[in-house]
Amino acid sequence: MNRLLRIELNKTLNYNVFKVLGIIYVASFLISIIVLPLIKLQTDLTADNDILDIPSFYSFPVIWDTYAWLAAKANLFLAILVIFLVGNEFSFRTFRQHIVDGMSRLDLIHGKLLVIIAIAFANTVLIFVFAWIFGLIYSNGYDFSDTISHMYMLGIYFIQAICYMVFAMFLAIWLQNKTLSMVVLLVYSLILEPIIRLVVKKYIWTKMGLFFPVKVITKLTPIPENGVVAFIKENAEINGFTESLPLYQNLILAIVYSVIFYLIARRIMMKRDL
């Protein structure tokens, strides 16, 4: 495993696209967490009050939910990065060269899994560090139990990021074309699955739309709540707009989907000509 990880990290860290996308990702995350607390949403009726009270999302313990939710918005970005990494192996025939050099096909896919885990872990550490920093800045009158009570969201985000990137790896191995894989990822995630969910919800079974893979994965990190957001969500749920499965069910389903995507990708790697 250590040898596989060293080989994959050596390729990944020296890949210019990875460096550029990594810098863009970190910079956009830092800008978002610095700028958002400075935003105030006011109306004529509440001239002296911030309607959403955005800084409250940055205090303990809600900050763990907030940062997990913000980071999750970039999972599509991480998935595209994985497609680049896997797609290059086919474009430059490096998978074939690794086979010639004595690596097994399982080593090839497990190497990519290790990279996916490393990327998810690095992002989780990034969230952890800045959540502590900004939580201390924006929190008033907190105790230690407040600071750690929602920290489990880091683990949820870690699993979520892995699940979405495994889905991207499956597409890249199945299609063996970076451009096509990215198009399929974007079209399915942003257009096709939402349409299918609406159709099955209306004509087949109301709750069936809750079990689709992208829906399951994205719902692992719901929008963080304060008083106003909780009120909005409560009224939205009454009208059926924000219905979702309980978190533990989403978590189990997301892991199951990831295992399925991995097994299909593994079978493709074992059978198809590289």
C-alpha cells in the first residue's frame, strides 16, 4: 500500500493540472469562508438587523456543519480532478506501462482509491484547521462541549467526498475518455438525475427520488441551521420541498453506492484491454 501510494502521489503532485486546480480550490474555499461572514442581508423593515445572521453560522458548534456544507459544494470540482487523473492514465498509456512493469490491474485501481482517500483527507484537515480558527473568532461564551459537539460532520464530509470521487473514478474507467466522462458527470448530476427524480416522484413512488446516488451523497451535508434557516426549512418540509432520508440512512446508502461503483470499475479494469 505504501509503495502504491508513493507512486500515485508522485504522479499526482507533479501533474500541473492538479497543482492549478488545487490552488484554485483552496483559494476559492478561503475566499468563501473569509467573505461570507462579512455579508449582511437587510430589508427596510429590519434596517438594523441581519436577516440571516451569517456570522452565527461561523460560531461553535454550527461552524462544523457550515464548513462541511461549503466544502461539499466543491465535490463536483474534486470529481472532475479525479477524472483528469484517471483519464490521463488511459490517454498516456501509463496503465499499460505499469502492467508491463509488473503491477497488477488491482494495484492500478487501488492506487487511484488511495489518491482519492488522500485528497478527501487533505480537504478534511483543511476544514478542521480553519473551522477551529474562525470558530474561535466568531464564537462568544462557548465551552469545550460546544466546540466538539458537531465535529462528527468532518467524518461525514470525508465519506461524502470519497463517495463522489469514487463515482467519478467509475465513470472515467468505464468511458476511458476525460471529456466524455466530465460531460456525463455534469449532465447526470445536474440535469438527468434531477429530472428522473421528479418523474419517478410524480408517477411511480413519492419517496423513490430520495434513493438516487447523487441525491443520497449530496444530502450527507445539509445546509447548516440557525433560527431563521430552521424556520424556512420547517415550512419547506411541510410543502415537501426539502424531504430527505435520515442522515444515517443516507450514509449507509452512500457507502453501498460507492462499493457498487468500485466493484463495477474493478470488473471493467480486470476484463477490458488497457
